Amino acid sequence: MMTPESHAQPRHLARPVRVLVAKPGLDGHDRGAKVVAAALRDAGMEVVYTGLHQTPEMIARAAVQEDVDVVGLSILSGAHMTLFPRVRDLLNEAGRPDMLLTGGGIIPEDDMATLHARGVGQLFGPGTPTSALIEYIESWAADNLTD
């Protein structure tokens, strides 16, 4: 069994990875986002959860203000082809192309490939173990973050 200490922060960082978890759009189903936020916290990451019904502008502004490393979107509404690119564009415009944009929801494989080509990181579908997301973020942090 994994304990919070077994993940904590990547070995080269003296601080935890900071993650913003957001529910953009009109989708009112936030159980998955809350489960992910709790799992990331249990893994030793600092998590900011913005709550339901966030606009891309609100998400990007919060990510920049909170100085997070990772933005994770939970989208079940089918608007992923609009919301992920809009958040990516806003983060880039804010001078933060270095932030990892990842997330999950009901996203077809072809759309995942298109979004990846537009600067979105790995995306996760329903039923993915939270350990897969934790490992992905930790691996990305090890390759991309420094103190």
C-alpha cells in the first residue's frame, strides 16, 4: 500500500508539486474531481480545488495567481475540444506555457491525440486509477520542475 510519504515531492524538489483541479463549464458532476484532489493531496501535493462551473478565464487566472505547476481539468460535458484549448491559450497568454495542462473525463482517443498536439498533456478516462495520474504528474515534475 502506498503511503503519502512514498510519493511526497519529486526527489529533486524541496517543495511539493502544486496542482489546481478545476471543473469548467456547466457540468455539475464533481465527485471525480474531488476524488482526484484528495488522492493528489494524499500523495503529498498541494492542491487547489476551484469548485464547479468555472470559466476558462477563471481557471487560468487562479492557476497564475496560485502559482501552480499543474492544471487538471475534469470534463464530462463533451466540451473538452473547446475548454482544454481555451485554458491552454490563456495560460500561454499569461506567460505560463510551462504549466502542465492535464485532466480527464469522457474524451475519445482521437480527441485526446488532437488535444495533445495542441499542448495538452496526457488525459485520463473514467476508471483510471488515481495512481496513474499521480505517477504521471510526478514523472512530469521530475523532468520539468526545479526549485
